[in-house]
Amino acid sequence: ANSVNARIIADGYASLHNEDGDIAARFERRVLRRAAEQTAAELRQSVRRAVAALDPRKAEDRHEDEAQTRRVALTPEGDAMASLYVYLPASDAETVWTMLQSVADRVVTTHPDDPRCMDQLRADALTAVAVSYLNGNLAGSAEMAADGVPSWQGRRPAVHVTVSLSTLLGIDDQPG
């Protein structure tokens, strides 16, 4: 197995709560017999099945533990871009994905000449939902009502761009 497969197997084994000395042998029997012929995706599925079968804790308990680590993280990238990472329970992630895909599909259907690809349409849909919420046009529940949008130093979240006066006057082209 290559290093990717080795990492998948190691991570799966590490996730087991090993109170049984026999668990390593049972894990190996379940996973290693076909690992060399499997793609990374197939191996991940085999490892998940083995962990579910061998871990003495219930799958529901593991899910509840993991759900406590849900999060959203923002990472600045180059060229005035950023990555938004979301770690959610699968059903919640599927809900968000379905909503974004639905909006993108509607744009493709109603505007067939739109030049954006599906990834761009989904990204734009996510931004549109956030903008709509911040403008007070979208509320999913009482605790998420736009009146409850947190403020920082007395203001709602906003993006400010600073541009030099010489650039605004057309004298030069300094970055904002």
C-alpha cells in the first residue's frame, strides 16, 4: 500500500478505542486483506466499516462526540481570496450542499447563457445567502433573526477597502 493508504489505515486504527488486545488483529483481518487492490476511497469505506464493527462504543456515541468538534474556519489566501472550511455532521453538510446546488441548478435553468461554472454558482449562492441575512432579508429562526446579528465595535460585519488618493485620482495604480 502507498503512503496515502497507510495513512488511511493508521488513522482508522487510531480512532478505535482499544481496550481489547485482540482488536488490532481483527482490524488487520478486516482491512488489510484487500487494501492493496483498493482505491483510497474504497479503503476509507472499508476502514470506516471496520471501525464501526470493532469499536465497542456505539456509532451514535462516536458521532455525538465528533459533532462537538463542528466548526467553521476562515483562512486568508493569496490574491485577495480566502478559504472557508466547514466541518459539520454529514446530514447538516448535505443540507447546505443541497441548498447551494439547488440555487446553482436554478441559475443554469433560468439563465442558460450564464458563463459561471457550477463551483462558481454554488460559491455565489453561499455569498448571496449571507448578504441577504446581513441585510435583514433572511431569517431561519428566532435566534438567527437579522436583528440579532452580532456587531463589532457597534457595527455589523463589513468589508472596508482602503485605496490611496493618488490611485483614486488616476495618478498611479497602487494596490488597495
